[in-house]
Amino acid sequence: MIIKYSKRFKKTYNRLPQKIKEQVKQRTSLWTTDPQNPQLHVHRLKADMHEYKTFNVSGDLRIKYHEEADGVFIFDDIGTHSQLY
């Protein structure tokens, strides 16, 4: 599984506290080994964002991503529910 990161994702991630960054790494690792794990609450977004999916990192923190035709996953953004939608 290949993951690429958007500029927005990198910028937001770099501003996160170290503790949250560790949670992001743990959840990303879980997602790469078991993308349908119930702890992640993976779901597709609706309406004009239907090409995106999200998974939970902790509490209200989520990663928004999409899959390209060649099987590469792009992590587009990270933030709370209100920041992403």
C-alpha cells in the first residue's frame, strides 16, 4: 500500500502535538494492515465529497483520504469533524 500526503495534510500534521502525532502513526499503521477495523470507523463521505473517505485517529480527529486509479492513497487532510466537512 502506497500512501502520499498532500501539502495541506503535511502542514496540519506538523502543527500537531507530539502525542497526537504518535496516535496518527499508530492509527495509520492499523489502517494499512486492516483498513476495515471497526476502531477506525472508516466511511465514505457524501454529496460533493463522495470521492473521499475518512478514518478516526482519536476522539474527533480524522484523516480524510482518497484512492487514485493506480491504487495510491492520498491523505488529503487531517482535522476535526467541523474542520474537514
